[in-house]
Amino acid sequence: MSEQKDTKKFKMGFHIFITLFALGIIISSISGYGEMERATMYLILGVLIGGSSLFQFFKTVR
């Protein structure tokens, strides 16, 4: 039983970390939108990574 709890905590921590990383990608692409050629691609990539990680986080919490 304790092993399942530890696994659940690890998954939750991992998805929180990935969500924060995706949020960093989104913020940096917005702040440097005019300076980068591929800012739109990074914005879309950050949204996709963050969305999927949030989905997995809520799936784990349930």
C-alpha cells in the first residue's frame, strides 16, 4: 500500500515539474515573441506539453 502512495506522489511531482517547465516555455515565447523566428511554435509546444501534463496530473489525483 505504501509503495502505491509513493508512486502516486512521484507521478504528481513529475507532472507538476513538467507543467512548470511548459509554463516557462510559454512565458519565454510570449516575452520574446518579436525577437524569435519560431516563437509561435514554442508557444504551441508549451501549450501542448502543459495541457497533457495537467491532464495526466488530474488523472493521477483521481
